[in-house]
Amino acid sequence: MSAVAVVGTGYVGLTTAVCLAELGHRVTGVDIDKAKMARLRSGEPTIYEPGLDELMAKALERGRLAFTSDYGEAIPEADFVFIAVGTPRGRRGEADTVFVKQAAKSIAGAMKKTMTIVNKSTVPIGTGNIVARIVGENLRDEIPFYVVSNPEFLREGSAIYDFMHPDRLVFGSHDEPAARAVAGLYSKLDTKILITDLHTAEMIKYASNAFLATRISFINEMARICERVDADVKVVSEGMGMDRRIGPLFLDAGIGYGGSCFPKDVKALARMAETMGYHPELLDAVMEINLDQRTLVVEKLREVLGGLRDQVVGVLGLAYKPNTDDIREAPAIDVIENLLQKGADVRAYDPKAMPLLKARMNTIRYCDDPYGVATGADALLIITEWDEFRQLDLDRLKSLMRRPVIVDGRNIFDPKTMRDRGFVYRGVGRS
């Protein structure tokens, strides 16, 4: 059992802290937000993630997990310190590492013994070297330390499962024994281990996310072609996925990707390439196609309704994906703003994300359930593929609507079934 500190208690940091405690380590989460720390100490998760509250409660009860705002309380006794702070998009699309640098400086000021600093945040290539320099410049005494990159590959909505059942674990460092020591923290997990240098580990994270985003934009471009040649992109995806060279994952056409990772990471990778004198044509196309998908569903709706001014439009789903309350880069925000600009009267529902969007956008009406959204609506837009929406009583839904129009941005329904039930239905790339 090792003593671990995790700096940052957002999606990645909190999941990492809780899961490392579940693996048997003594973990202290560190965050400068004192109000957040008070909530976490009381056992209240500050994010929605399935299974997180149960694991956190168990770790707190067993004394394996603690939270503090004081670096001096968490760092001196730690063997490993994970940096898991945010790297938001900068003005030019680059990843802003200001919080990583602040964390490195604070860690150095509190260090009292040899330790390994593990970068969990998604950072530009070379950031590990910067962290090493900052720590070295701010140490109070001559204390040996190591820096390791351990990128995360967690999906919001299934982060606990992904941590405990990873496809692989990547560790990069200029000091191989340090990388292997960090790998030892995960020894209870049965998975592939890749030990590499610092820069390569940092690049693996960006390359992985950029490739997945590329698959999504690719199938969305195929969807647009399918609509013009009267083919069904759902079946096209199925046929493609049967090829073992391709596989079925991330080939669901729809409104495009969002969230805190793909948009930011693809843009940051493109920006890194530009600063090194390379024009990233494919990455630029991936981003352009993704943004276009957000206007596509609104145009479909305008076409069916003959205009959007004074039309009542219900939006089902606000989070960027199901099983999370995260609205960062959520397609729903762009869609709603587009609808409002075109004069529509918008109402919305989401099982988890409404409180967050209410704090940001108070110009629409929020409803208690999907049927409240449908009442008197001229059309419904499905933006997030929550299972709850797949189970809707379609006859009840149709009876409540003023006009039975559904534009399905996630292709969760079968077009023929919807037409047979009396709906005017439009999917994405459906024949």
C-alpha cells in the first residue's frame, strides 16, 4: 500500500483518487476549492458518475480516502503525487497549462522527501519536462524526484469501469524505474502495460482521442452521403464494423462529439502541429465536419416545419453524452442557441444536466420530464441518447404534441416504426 496524493478533484482527479483507494492505497485528494472539499469530506460527490458515490463512501469509511485544501497536509507523506487538474482551451486553441504549472509549484513547496510526480492531466507534448523544471526551481531543499506521464483514457459515464478494466495502461518517463513504480500502483488490474519515454506517453493520449474523433466525423460525412443516395448509415456502420480491421466502435452517426476531451484535444493537437510548422489538414476537416453536424439537425427541423420562428421546439438531452451531467462543449448548447436565433420557443429536459445548464442559460423553459417537453410542441429534437428516451411511450408523446415531428440527432429510433406510429421522423443518414 502506497501513500498517494491527487491534486485536482474534477472528473479525472476524483475518479482516480477513489479508484486508487479501492485498489488499497491511502489517498488524499487536494483541491483549492474549500467548499468542494467540505462536500467531498461529507461523502457527497461533486460530479455525477455512475458508481462513484458508493465507492467513495466505502473508501471514506475504511479510512483510505481523505480530502484537503492544504498541500502541506497531503504532500509531505506522499510517495506519489498525481496532477489531475484541468487544461482548458486557450485563446488560440492550445491547451492552457497554467493550473498544471501552479500545481507543480505548490507540490515543490510542500515536498519533504523523494517522490514521484505523475501527470494525469492531458497536456501538450513536453509538459513533463516543464513540470520537472518548475519543481526543481521551487524545491526548498535538494530532494530527488521523478516525473512520469500516466495519461487517462476514461469515458465519462463509465469512468469507474474504465479505470478498473482498462484496455491498457501507459507510463512514460525519462527514468524507467520510476515509470515501473507508478505501474505498480495498478498491480491488481489485469491489463497490458506500455512503458515508454515521456514525450511518447503524452502523445499517445492526443493521438488516441484524435483518432476516435476522426472516426466520428468520418461516419457523419458518410451519413450525409447516405442521405443523398438513399442508403441507411446505421446499416452501413454495421457492415463496416463487421470488418475486424475496422471494428464497430465510434461509428454512430449523429450530431457529433462534444465534452471536455475530444473538442479540446483535437484542437490542441492541431495547434501543436501548426506551431511546429505542419498544417494538420485531416484534423482541421475532423473539426469542421463535427461543427457542421450541429447545424444539420436544426436545418432538418426548419425544412420540415417550414421555418422556426414562433415554433415550439422541445430538446431532449443537454449533457454531451448519456450517464453524465457534463455540458462542456455539449452539442445541445449550440443547437439551442441556433434555435433561439431563428426565433423558436425552446423547452428542454435532461435527467442530470439541467441544473448546470440553468446556471448558464435561463432563456429557455426547463421541464420535469420528456412529456412536459412534448406538451404543445411543434417538434422534438433528440440530442442525447439517454436510455430513458428509448423507453418513451410514443403514443402518449404523439398525443401531447401539436405536430408529431421528431428530428432524431442520435438515431435511437427506427424510421419505419416512427412513421407507422404517425410521426414525421428525420434521423441522420437514414434512408
